[in-house]
Amino acid sequence: MNIETNQTISRVAEIIIDELKLEDVTPETFDPDLDLVDEVGVDSMDLATVALVLRDEYGVRIDEDDYPKLTTVRIIAQYLDDKRNGSE
Amino acid sequence: MATTREEYTFADILANPHIKERWQKVRRYFFLRESTYDMSNRCNIRCQGCYYYVGDKQFAPENRDEQAWRNLLLKEKERGITFVVLAGAEPSLVADLCRACYEVIPLGAIATNGLIAIPADIDYRIHISVWGNDRTSETIRGAANMLGRQIANYHDDPRAVFIYTFTPDNIEEAREVTATLADCGQSISFNMFSAPVGYRGPLQHTVDSLKKTRDVMGELLSDYPQSVLYSTYNIVAHTEPQGLHDLFSCSYPRRNQSTDIGLGRSFRQYRTDLQWDREAACCVPDTDCDDCRHYAAGSAVVTARMYRHAVDPETFSAWLDYVDTYLAVWVREYKKGQNLCNTYIHPPVKK
């Protein structure tokens, strides 16, 4: 895990907390391996909202077909970093 | 400053205060997660082209046990369902079962032909189907004086919204029906006949009838803005030569293998025996997906494609109008706002 991905994890967590108005959790305490659907209660419209904010911040377009595999903050962060680094 | 469609960020789009206000209004309802339920395998009329009496679902036995329905709805609630649609064949014949559902999940809608009044204590949205003027209804549905009886049953009833289904043969009649409903203070929204699998009859739309329907819908939206719950983008989405699946990639389980998130994960279509089949699960089972322009399907399928509409203020406004309309049609107490986009926007393709 590199520094870039750790920073992305923290920022993705912050965006999810902010957009979905999650309580009792901070970017520092948000477990990046929590299943966003099963354990956080995120649904497709929530994820689409988060994807738009991430598009603004990282300039990365998230394909609709990729939503189902973006199951944790860590996976989203890795997805963004891979896209930005041109490895996907 | 953004100069082309591709350069708009989501923040740019939300910088418009009207868009931001509408976005904040509709996103409060993102918690809605629907499933649909066939309540009875009986109906008091028999309509040509009815989706219910096609395929296997019509042969499922009825479960008339209130407690069984209550138990099912409790399980549905546990798995996150927050909105129910009670349909097929005619829910008003089993009001006690509808009430049992309402008492467990209080948000929902009932699709009915409107000839039997559903008791007022079942406070779901009531969708009353209209298929033309009384002359046409008598031909297609075999029932006399339908509109007058429907209006009498739901006079001054805030639950009611009349759903006019356009077929190639009743396009012009929509004017007189809408005028009558508007005079009575009723709300009306539009549906498109969508052929059941294997149907090749005269009710199926053609390129020409789609264009004529588009024109009449636009005229009615303009002439009766207080009564017609619709938007310009609704008109586009439902009258394009391509159906909803081709335009928006239907996300109901029947066309969507993913069980990870969204409708593919949560949606179920229960038959009258309280069983469901993933292979058949969509809001209007046994409809030919290539011909599907059904209003209920669009409400979920277009709404789910928010991301691809967030490309510029105009396109996103069109999507917001669609969602605002869907919520006004389906959710009790939700008030539709003035449409934000009155120009014809072609549905954006997936990038």
C-alpha cells in the first residue's frame, strides 16, 4: 500500500461520510474494508452521487458497469489510483 | 468557466441554485427501495393486451391469508424494502390484503382499474388506469362508462392519479380525457402501451404513433400544467423509437445479472402465491423488453442513470424533472415542482 493510495482512501472516506451524512465515524476511523452495501447501507443512487463527486475531484469517470465491484473504500481508492496512473 | 458539455463538473452544474434546490429535494427520496406484488389472480374486467394474463404468473394460486402477507412484508422490510407496488390482477378485489401490506410498509402505490373504490385508510398512492375515452374503453376493456365511474370513486381523493395509457388508436382521445379530469381537479400522468411477449396486435406502437403521441403529450403538458404530472424529458424517454432498455440499460433483475447493488440486488416481483422468480423479475413481467416504454419501468430505469445525465446543466435538469415527476406520481404527499427543462434533450449514451 503506497502513500498515494492511503491519501486517496482517506479522501474517499471523507467524501462518503460527507455525501451520505454518516454519523459516528470520521475519515480516520472509517474502516476502508467495510462492505459499503452490506455494512454501511450504500445503494446505487448513493454510489452514483459519490461517483460524481469523485469525478470532480480526481477527473476520473467511473463506468456504470463498474459500480458493483466498488464494494469498499479501499477498492474505490485503488480504482481511482489505477485510472489516474493509466493502469486500467 | 465551463465552455463545452464535457467540461462541466458536478459542482458546476449544482452552482445553479434552481438545480441545486431540486437536487436536494429529490435526493431525500433515494432511500426508496421497491418491490412489486401481484395481489390477486382475478380481475373484474378483461382488457386487450393486459400484461397480467400473459405467461405463467396468472396461474399462480392466490394466497388470501392476511397473516401470510403480513409476514412476507415484515421480511421485505427486514431486507430493506421501503416502497411497495401492489398490482395484478386487480388489487381492489382484496382490500384486506392491501391493508395488511400498508400496515407494515406505509409507503407504496396500488395499480387499479378504479371501478371499485379502495378504502381511504389504505393511504397509498392510487394509480387508476385509463385507456381512452368511454367508447374505446368499452371496446378494449369491455366496461361501460369507465371514466365517470372512476372519477366518482376517487372524487377529491388526494391518493388518486389517473394514468392514461397511449395506444396508436387513442392518441387524440387523450385531449378529451385530460380535459375531463382537469375539470374535476384530478391529476393525470401518462403511460405507453408496451407489448407483452408475443403480442403483435394493433395496440403496439409504431414510429408514426410514437411521434403523434409525443406531439399530443407536449400539447397536454403545456395546456394543463396544473393537472398533468409529466415533463418534456418524460415525453422524450417514452416516445423514442428505441425502448427504455435500449436507451438506458434496464436495471431490473430480468435484464441485469448483478446482485451486488441497486435493483438487481433488492427488487423482487412476487406472484399471488408469494413466490418470486429472478428470471422474470421486473415491474411489468412478461412485457417484451424491446418494446418496453412502461411508465413504471421508466421511473426506476431512468432514475437509476443519474451519472450519465450529469454532463451539463440542461441534461441534468431534464433528469431532475423526470425524477421529480416520478416521485409526484408514486409518493403520497410529494409535490411536483415546475419543470426546469422544457427543451427536448436526447437521452445521453453511456460513456
